[in-house]
Amino acid sequence: MSKFVQVTTTVNGENVSRSVEPRTNLVDFVRYDLELTGSHVGCEHGVCGACTIRLNGEIVRGCLVLAAQADGGVVETIEGLSESGKISDLQDSFLTRNAGQCGSCTPGMLLTADSLLEENKAPTRTEIREYISGNYCRCTGFEAIVDAIEMTSKKRRGGS
Amino acid sequence: MKPSNFDYVKPKTLEETLTLLGDGGRDSVVLAGGQSLMPTLNMRLSAPDLLVDINGLDELSGVKLEGNQIRIGALTRHVEVENSSVIAENCPLIALAMPHIAHPAIRNRGTFGGSIALADPAAELPACICALGAKIEIVGPGGDRKIVAKDFFKDLYETDLKDGEIVTAVEIPVTSSKTKIAFDELSRRHGDYAMAGLAVNAIMEGKKIENISICFFAISATPVLAEGAAGILNNGILDDDSLGKAIQQLESDLDPLPDLYASRALKMHYAKELLKRNLESWMS
Ligand code: FES
Ligand code: FES
């Protein structure tokens, strides 16, 4: 069996093909092989959510999926979501509410919040907290993060 | 940490999968959702030399209603089960348990069969399927077989699965109009591992319990059916007296395994409290 596997996938709309060690996880793949360092790495065992990436339209733990498993799939990272403008209002709210401090958890929080708002247009604060419960902010700024997500959802619904 | 190196193969058929797993010369493991396997690899708690990725086996995926059984394919993701109307209508106990399993990003990958095959003592689904009297379908070198859920879980992370076998599906009897269920767990934060949990499946005629299964998780090495307590409640009216006796009976039904956070006595207290809270709510 070969020491490398070929991964051919779409990352933020671009086709990429790389040969990687089977053990390479998806977040290391985007960070090291593709130099997209917006996705962060914290615990490497699925607890912190810093590595959140979208795979085939769903958020996943980048540290718990192999790059090889993204073969033939569609990968989106914080870079892609930022550049497309899809989450610019969410990013503005994070700025306004000062919801990013050191910024380590922020990319993961943004992807998770974006996924929540896709599923639920009007989440309550409790629902927001539940949904982001798998994303840790070690600066502990959860209140501001919940504020920012709530603010975005209200704005999207035409409120203030 | 990073895992040690391994080979990776993604078979296209079940047959091919069994051949790969049956190669006794290799230390191989099945990669399904990976939400428990990947952490153990990343932390080098295990270092297999071959990962057999079964995510290409579409036939193992999906929820189907077949007569009076629901068949959940082993590769069905938690998120699919959570959003399935078949499950919501025919197996509300599983529907109730799903949001307790980790977090959305993990439920997008984690699989039903993976949770069963891993047999984590704090996992929700093994306890639910024991309470529901489900059967587990297994395929291996010796052919197909089915096993009742409660006989499948042997010890801490130990199941009845033999070398080269994999779980392919779980069959759950559909609920009846007289079904009454409860699911509850104690955990520090939402989505964290349970400190103690309870899954109950009963057939009730008014206040009378015709048949009840009470299964605890995160109490011992495997899910535990409290058969003595169930015996006390079966064929009787649920009231303070019968519930009190059933709770007392947990002293003999359960043999809690203390962990870093809870002594044996504290685990027993959790178990009693869970049963009390949940069945009391049925009385009001
Ligand atoms: S780095 Fe993936 S969850 Fe922490
Ligand atoms: S802003 Fe520092 S970890 Fe969240």
C-alpha cells in the first residue's frame, strides 16, 4: 500500500489536488499544505472547536476528519466564507460586540454561528449557547459572542 | 498530538471490507464517523497499521421503516437520525436522546453504528437500544447474525463483536400508542460526557405499567438494565409506594463503578435521583 494518498477536492471554490500522508487531518491539510491558516488548532481531540471547517456543506471538526476523507468533497474554510462576503454581517457584529479577544476561537465560532443561523433564523439565547457549546473561548467572552450572534439574527430578520 | 503513520484504504463494497478486516496479518481498524477513533489516534492511545474507511458503503446508511421495525444503518450520521421524521414518529426515545450527543459539528460526522460498536459507557445510544429491546445486525467472516442489544455490551469498551466483524444496522421495534418514554442525563455542560444517564421505555395503560425497561448509562462499564426495579413496577399502578420500592431496589440492581469525579455512593445517588425525577413526572 502506498505511503501517500491523493486528495482531490474543492477548497473555497478552487480545485486542489495534493498527495498527503494518510494520517494528515483536514485542518493540518488546509493549514500546512494549502497555507490557509485561518482555521486554528487547539486540542486536536475534538473538544475545543477551534478547527471547525465546512465539509460538503456541514461544519465538522477539522482535527477529527482525515484529509483523505475530503477527497471528492467540497471544503470551505473561514477564508472562503470571509472572501465571499457571506458572513460579513456576522463578522461586523463580532467587531461591534467585541466578541473576539485573542481571536483564537473566532474562526470556529464564526463558522458554527453561520451554521446555526442557516438552520435556525431566530434562535433564542439558550439555543445559541447550546449550539456553540462545542466551541471554547479561553478568553471566556461568551456573553459578547452570544450577543453578536443574536444581533446578526435580528438584523437579518429586519430588526435592529 | 499527531497520530503515528498508518495506511488508509476505502473499500467500495462490504465484501471488500470484510476481506480487508479479515487479513489477520494486519492490525486494522474500521473508520466510520471517526469522532472517537480520531481522538485516540491523535493522542496515540492506539496505533493501528491500517484504517479501513467504510464511509463509501452507502448501503449501510439510512433510516427505514420496515413493518413494525425501524432499521437504522450503521453508517447513518447522528444528524440524520436527529432530523428523521421516521425516528420522531416511531422511536421518540432515540429522538429525545440525540441532542444530548456531543455537539452539532460532531453529530454531522458521528454514526449510529459507531456509537454502538465503540460501547463507550457514557454513551446515550447503547442505553437507548437496550431499553428498546433492539437487535444489532452484524456481518463477518462467519456470515450474518443478530444479537439482542443487552447481550452485545460485555464490558468496558468490550462487545460481542469478533475479529473481522462489523455492525451493519440496528433494528428497533416501533412504539405503540401506549408507549411512554423518558430520557435524562446529568452532565456538567451541555454535550459533555454524562455523569449518569437514564433511558426508560414502558407500555402503560393509564397509570398501570404493563411493561417497563429501565436502562442506566455512565453508571457502570456497560449500559445496565435495572431488572429488579422493572419487576417491581411491572403490572402495577405507578404511585409513590411502588416507585419508592423500585428506587430502593436499585441498591441491588446496580453496581456503580466509581470514576475520577464520583464515588460509588454518589453514582448510586445520581441513579436514584434520575429514576425518581423522571417517573414522578409521569404521575402528575
Ligand atoms: S482542535 Fe479540533 S476540536 Fe480542538
Ligand atoms: S477570543 Fe480568545 S479564545 Fe475566544
